[in-house]
Amino acid sequence: MKSKIETDARIDIEFGKYLRTLRDRVELSLQEAEQESGIPRNRWMSLERGTATRSILPAEIRAASIALGVDPEQIRKKAIGER
């Protein structure tokens, strides 16, 4: 059985890949994602790499969803590891 830390790390990495896929799909650079969402570029990078020191905040989920053109609930579910 995997530990909570291993599970959380897997979710963070999967979420990061998911977020990057969404950003690539709408052809936004990190700079454009920052401008559209107000989320700093360094924060985008840490989320996409799965190395963020804290979970994505509800306000960041809303901002990212607007910039990426997706339902905020879709991002929230992926952030917490729901399918």
C-alpha cells in the first residue's frame, strides 16, 4: 500500500501534466497564462512540474479555468485526485 506522501506526490505530478496539457491545448505560453489568470509564472511552473509547496487555491482554480477555458470543477477534481 502506498503512503499518503507517495499518493500526494503522484496526484501532484498527474495534476501538473494535466494543467500543462490544458495550457498547451489553448496555446498559451507561461507568460500569457500569467497575464490571463493573474497567477505568477513561477507558480504555474511549480504546479505543472508537481513541485508546488502548497496545493492550488480555490481562487487559482477559478483564475486558471478562465484562462484555460474549462470548468473550474474539472480542475478542482483533478487537483484532488478525483477521476
